[in-house]
Amino acid sequence: MAATDDLPAGYEHIASDLTLLLTTCSPQFIYIYDAETPRLTCSVLRSVLSALSDTSPQLSYACINAVACFTPRLFYDTVVNTLAHWEPTWENGCANWPGPSADAQRWNESLDAFLHGLRAVYAHAQADAVLAAPVVTGKGKGKARATVVEHDEPASPRLVLVVERAERLRDNLPDLLVPLTRLAELSQIDIVTILTSDVRWEDIRPPLGASPEPYYMDVPTPSKTATLDILASTFSSATAAAGSGNSDPDAYHPALRPLHAHFISTLHSICAPFTRDPHELAYLAAARWPGFIQPVLDAHRAAHADTPSADLAPPPEDTRLRLLRLFTPSFTAALDALYPRHTHAAAWARAHAPPPGLLARPAHQLPPPPRPAPPGAEALPRLAKFVLVAAFLASTNPPRSDVRMFGRGPDERRRRRRKGGSPRKARGRGGNVAVKVPQRLLGPTPFPLDRLLAILGVLLEENDADARPAAPQHVLPGEQTDMKLSRVALLALIMELAAMRLLLRTSPADKADAVPTFKCGISYEVALALGRDLGIIVNDLMWEVL
């Protein structure tokens, strides 16, 4: 195959199997399962189909993403336009493929219209194949020796439909899943349907045996050597684009390739237990490598200030080990922030840029690794921060401690918090000592809505009363806080936080007579950060403090 050299390392056998299937008597329905690297498998599949369509014009293919085509009309139009090599443009009114006839037909009305559109695309491909076939000329028989022009028998065209993220068909287009598996049978043309997903076919199979059994292809997890080869190949592509980005133009100098090999090996050993997708690892490497190599570039420029054109040399072994020791803790921080896409690589690289002259500093003067800030917490409204702190205290403290921790009266009773230090030890049967684990380490406990509002009222009265505008209509102490707690806007804010998964609703939402119960969805560090922003000392309000 012509595109074999462009394939990722370790995917040559997948490409050869697909080429053999699509160029011979191919099955009508193929299911490709890849649990670890589905995007890489889809790119390999597109490369194989592109190479086959270049060598054999009779093959036409369409790669459709089930996430983008979330309605039947979008799906039908995208498939027909792609197979017909038609691209809607502004000049033609963004019209879809009109078909071979003069009057434009619509292929997105129903499944039957879509099947007619596939037959029209197949007939159009057959006509193009006849015109592209070699011409054979000959002499007629008898007295009339007229020249006879015949076209050689062309090869029948083949259509290939690839659906990426096929597991989304089960949720978005469930009525289309069975017809796709029987597309060749329904349309009566030579078409191959390929579904790719990171979910097994048994989990999305239609019930009652409505779809035929596919030809299974399981893509194995790429080995460490193959993954490192893929990550190393990104160094060459990044070299060409280094001048157009915000990173240092010398960050991808060819002399730094050996150091980059050690860098990606360390990154893989730390992040591989969580993700083995080469695309994700390359994204992490692109965010961390400019800051990792910046101290080396600064030291080189400082040593060759008089000769800026001096060649860059790879750093010595002790410098490499020191860099790995300094930046290894930031690999997990990059994984926590970039893998769930809490931020993007460029912003994370700017926020975690190393200080100047890092290699010239002694070991005891190095700054500690930065602690990631809670993502999105600073953008929440002030009242939402109070609600989250109150929810954290309600999920951590036992209900019997609310009167002692938040009770207020004329005598201002003292809070009797359990002393910190060693956990409580209770003597069990047989003299065994059982250690009681603090609730903060066991996870959040559910609490009712009225308890949340009670704790929220205390926090607002003690930490927000002075910041409110003057309200002469409220005379009694705490009257303005009670008015705020009884507003519908507060309940709407609580439901919005539950939709954002910052509060976890544990009671069923379809029962109107049930008391709503929630659990806190933020961590201890996020609660401390929100408390510092509001001026609340969270540790003083916790029943058990480590």
C-alpha cells in the first residue's frame, strides 16, 4: 500500500487486514473495537481508504462521526454528499447533491429516500467507471466495415461507509442502527458498513437479533515501544511548526532529540496507568516540553552570550537527571488538568512556566511545585460559593454536631469541637483496637435540603452581613438572611449546582413529596480555597480535623 510509511508504528497489520478485506470479497458489516486508541484507529482507517481510492477509482468512501451527525437528516445528507464527492458551498446555495436528474431530489426525508440516494450515488459511480474504462476499437464484418468502438468491461464500484463513535447511535439514532447493519441488503448495492467504537458490540447490539453478526476486528493495545515511536514522531512535526507558535523556536532543535526521548519515556511511565492513548500523551508532552527544556536553553544562551550563533549541544547526564527530578511532579499535575480538559495546553504551559535561571539555583532554593487551583471555582457567584462550603460542612460533620458548631443564642455557647490529632480508638471484642476513620476520608454523606439551608443561613449571617447593602425595611437581626433563604433564586441556584455535578442529588427527582437530599461534590482542597475567598475558616467549622 502506498500509505504504509505514513501509518503509526504498530498498526501495519491492521492496515493490511483492512486492505485485504476491502479489495476482495468483503463482508457487508464490519465492527472494529478499540478500547484504548479509537481515534488512532480511525485515522489509520481513513489513511487506508484514501490510499485505496487513489489506486482504484471505483472505491468511494465516507467517514461519518456519530457525534456530529446527531439527527437522521444530518446523517443522510452527510453520507450522500460525501459518497458523491459533493461539497455544499455558498455559491451553489449550500444545496445538497441533486442527483443525476435535472430536478433536485431530497434524500433526507426518510430511510427509503436515503436508500434511493445510495442507489443514485452507485449508478453515478457506475457511469463514471464506464466512461473511465479503456476503449477497444475493431472492424465490423461483411461489406460494411465500419469501425466499432467498445468500452472494456469496467470493474463494479464499491461504496464504504465508516461510522466513528458508533456507540452514540444507540442514544441519538436508535432506529437507524439496524438498517445500517443491513445497508447492503436493503439498498441492493455493493456497500460495506464499518462501525468503529471503544464499546463492545455486545453492549450496543439491537435486541431480538434484528441485526446480523458483524465481522469482528479487535485492535490490541499499542505496546510501549510503539507508543514511544509515535510520540517520538511528533518531535519532527513539531519542529516545522515551532516557529509559528508561542514556544521557544529552539525548543525542538534536532540536538535535543535524545533528551526528548528520555522525556517521553518518563512521561509514559507516569501517565500510562491512566491513559495509553498516544494522542493524549502527545498533548501532555506538548504542554510540558517547552517548560522542561527552557532552563537548558536559558543556560546555553547565558554561556554563549558573546556568540549567539553557537550550536546547541545536548545537556550532560547530570543535567538530564536533575531536570527529570524537578519536573516529574508536574507530569501528574498536567494529567489532572489536561486529560479532562479543565484547561488547554497553552494556558497550562504559561501558568506552569519554570522560573528563570532554574539550573543555576541550589537545590534548597528551588520553588515547590505549584498546586493546581480548583478549576472554575473562581468564576462561581458569591452565593454559590457559600452554598458549596455549607454543603461540604453538611456532608462532613455529623448531624448531631450542628447545634454545637453552628448554634447561636444569647449566651453564645462555646463550640465544643472534637480535638484533632490521633483518631479515636475504640476497643472492640477480644481486646482488639478499632480505629475510627474521620468522615472526611470516608467520603461525603447525604444531607437534606433544610439542613443545608440552616448551615447556609449561619454562614451568611456571620460572614456576609457586613458586605450587604443597607436594608432599612429589615429591623430584626437575621431577618434579611431569612428573606434570602426563602427566595426561589436560591433554590434555582442549588439545582444549577446539582446540574454542574458540584452537588450530587441522592433523592429521586420524579417524586414531588420526597425531601430532596444531596451530597457534596467538591473536595477538601476546593472547600478550603472557597473558604479563603469568602473569609471563612473551614477547619474551625469541622467536627473532625486531622
